[in-house]
Amino acid sequence: MHRAPDVALLDLDGVTRRYGALVALDQVAMRVEEGEVRAVIGPNGAGKTTLFNVITGTVKPTAGLIRFADQAITGLPSHQICRLGISRTFQITALFPEMSARENARLAAQARHPRRWQPFAGARIFKEAQALADAALEQLGLSGIADRPAGLLSHGDQRLLEVAMAMAQQPRVLLLDEPTQGLSVEETAQAVDTLARFLQASRMTVLLVEHDMEVVFRLAHRITVLHRGAVIADGAPDEVKADARVQDAYLGGLD
Amino acid sequence: MSAALRPLLIVVVLVLALAPFGLPPFAMTLLTEALILGLFAMSLDLMFGYTRLVSFGHAAAYGLGAYASGWLLLHTGMPLLFAVFGAALLTGVVAIGIGWMCTLATGVSFSMLTLAFAQLLYAISFKWTSVTGGSDGLAGIPRTPGPFGFAALTSKIGFYYLVLACLVGAFLLCFALVRSPFGAVLRGIRENEAKTIALGYNTRLYKIAVVAVAYALGGLAGALYAPFAGFANTELLFWLLSGQVLIMVIVGGSGTLVGPILGAAFFMLMEHQLSSWTEAWALYFGLIFIAFVLFAPQGIWGLATGRLQMGRLRRASGP
């Protein structure tokens, strides 16, 4: 069954975030359909990470409405938003360095376990969470290094482990904040190959912030361009590439 | 703790259980106090070692437990066992409030708030004379014998077994706790709290829960101390004790449960030995503490288990 095309899984309307005089997000409207890989691009300081923070509830919007799966989530605390099915990764790698990759992913899966507060369900919670975690590690091609401490993994594997942790939570939307940040050219190529394969196989709904245009054009179905907090273009990769305003923004000519 | 260490711990518990048959009364008194302090230090390890919640006010738990059990024993005629566990429970309940307030802050501010609450209780212990006895404290605390044949626990040796049972029980509880899914979240908070929140955990609830358990067990230690010593005074709530118990945890090896118990015993031993040589024993113990922090941050237990594992590796790889 297909959803009606006008029903978006994630729907932002007039979302604004001000810091004093600075407008980090300016009336952002955006609709992400189920199964879509959407990239959000824009020059430094365009408001991409703020957008993620507002969606996940770590930053409250000054104005506007965010709906997720037909439910208003504006202003909910971040752990509740997360529990509704929005998982994210961070621009700067955030892991539990002394735990193994498996334990990292298991802790992620455990957060969604319905019995996680029951005092004597420990063995069962661990077992079920571990099953989800191992499946996610497999999806991201990390099974071979799953028993190593996360802090000792290569940077590329650490980035992928973060994606696996998000996936272990069985989210409905995955927010990836610059998944290739800080990777070398070869590492980036490898990570993007793995991500492309994984996205194709899983048909995950993804919102992706990325600096590297090659990565964006490789992974995204649709692109939203932010500039100084406002959406200046929104469309298929080819349309966006050809858009004069986008080219101006990236060359710094837009005022 | 690896499975290989389990038999070792069982042997240690057996030796402790047999200790009254071999040790003179004076040594039994020291050993009883060491076990009480060990329980106290282990309770702090839940917060400090497993959750990286640095408390500068853990004496609040000890003192509150001591005053509560002392008051119950003096004024209600409650049997020893009920007074001790009642006091521990009370400390845990109070700690929910303290934890709720302290976890409004993080990092150093959290530590300062724990200190503030301990100092608040310290001030109350001076002023609320009708209940606490003011600067005199509570003296002459009896070990009221209880029903169901628990009267044996009130003798010197019987009380030692009560302390040992409390320590072993508390250890098993803590051990189960840190290896449970709940404990996994605590480790998550220790290593990266922001990420733990991002995964969808309400970390503050977990922190309040661990504070409550740590205070309840610290309160149990204090609740045992009052009828052990026969008194409870303001020193049991003083910041000096909060600092000393932190030192016991660090010297023994934080995040290991066993380490802090050893740390407490080591601290008592050092205090006893050094103070018989010099009045400035705290100065020399301070040097020992600095040496541990610089050269053996994993503590006594870390050193011991590291040596064991190295030995096993050498044997495994040897000819």
C-alpha cells in the first residue's frame, strides 16, 4: 500500500529559530515522504545542524510547527521524540568509547525495549536488544569488528557504527548529520559505498546533512538548500544543481 | 569481574566468616568497622565509579542512616534489625529528594549540591537538639534484641555477622544492578551522557535512581555504625568523611565494587598504623593517595586483577 503522496512522514511548517538578533532558521517549510532520502545542504552557518536540533527536540523552535507521522512533536522533550521513531547521528562522533561496538548498538536498541524498566527482565531485554543490535551491525557491514571497543575503531567505522546504533532503534526516520565528516578521501568513498548499499536495501526514510556534494548527489533523492536559515531551493538533484540561486549562494554572491 | 575471580571472592567471604574463631576481640572490632566502611565506600562506587556522579557529600547518607537508627533504637525500643533496615530505607527515600535536586545540575555543580545537602544535614544535626542531641550527639545507643531469635545478632560476634551479611547482600545487589540493563545505561551516562540522552534515555531518572540506591546502602552502613559504636555524632555528617570515602573509592579502584571495600580496609589500616607513628598521619596518607592517583589510577583492585591476568597470559603463552 502506498501512502497518499500529499501525506508526509515529517512535515515542517514555518519553523523559525532565533538566537537574539540572529535568525538561525527562517520560516523553514519542508516535507519528507516515507522512503525518501532527503539531503539538506547549504554553506557553513546556513542552519543545517540547528534544523536537526529543532526536529529532535534538543533546541526548541521560536515559532512554527513540526509534525511527525501525523502527530505534532513541536516542543516535546528529545527523549520522547526519539521514542516516537526519530533517531539521529551527530556531526562530531558520539559513541561510548570503552564499550564494544556490540554493546554500543545494544544500548541503543535497549532504549526502545518496552520492558526496559522491569527489574527482573534483564536477561530477556539484553537478548532481544542484542538481536536488533547485531542485525543493525550486519546491515552496516560491521559484524567483523563488533567486539572491539568503539574507541579503537577507525574513524570511518566509528561513523558507520553511529548509523548502526541509530538503526538498532528501528527508527521511522534516520537523521544523519555529516556522516563523512572528518574522513579521508578513501575512507569517505568506502563509507559512502556502504551507506548507499544500506540505504538501497533498507528503504529507510533519511534526512541527511552533508557538506560533500559528491556524497549528496550519490545518496539523495531530493535536495533542500538552506541559506542563512531560509530554504532557497528544493527539488531533484539535477534541478538543484542547475538552480542559479544555489550557485550564487555557494559562490557567496547572494545577499 | 571475570568468572575466574568468583571462587576467590567466595574464599574471602568464607575466611571473613571464620575470622571470629581466630582473631582477638580488639581485631574483631577493627574488622567490623572496616566492613562497615567498606559497605559505605562501595555504595559511593555506584555513583562515582559506574555513573561518574562525583559526590562530595556522601557523608549525608552515612550520618542520616546513623542518626536514624540511633534515634529509633534509643526512643522507640525497635529491635536492632528493624531499626537498621528502617534507617536505610529512610535514607533512600530522603535521597530521592536530594537526587532530584542535585541532578538539576551536572558536573562540578552536581558535586557542590551534594556537598551543600550534606552540610545542611550537618547544620541540622547541631541545631535540632531535641532529636539529634546537638553537639553531644546520640549516646548510649543500645542493640535492642528482636523477635524471631535474632537476639544473637546483638552480641559482639553476632553483630559482626550482621555486618558481614549486610555487606555481602549489598555487594550481590550492586553486582546484579551494574550488570543489568539499568547498569548498562549507567555506564552510558558515565561515558557519554549527551549520547545516552540522544538515544532516548531519560538520564535524569536513572541518575536519581542510582543516587537513591547509593544513599540507601550508604545509609545502611551508617545505620550499622551507630549501634556498633554506641553513638552517633555530627562528625558522621561532616565533609571530612565525604572526602575520606572518596579517597577510599579511588585508592581501592573505582568502578569495581570490590576495590572500594579494599580501599576502606586499607584506609583504616593506614590510619591505624601511621597514627601510631606520627600525629601527621593524614599528611603521609595524602602522599600515598597522590601516588595512587599518579601511578595506579586503577587502584588496589585494578593492580591486583591486572597482575592476575598478566600471570594467566604468561602461563598461557609460556612453554
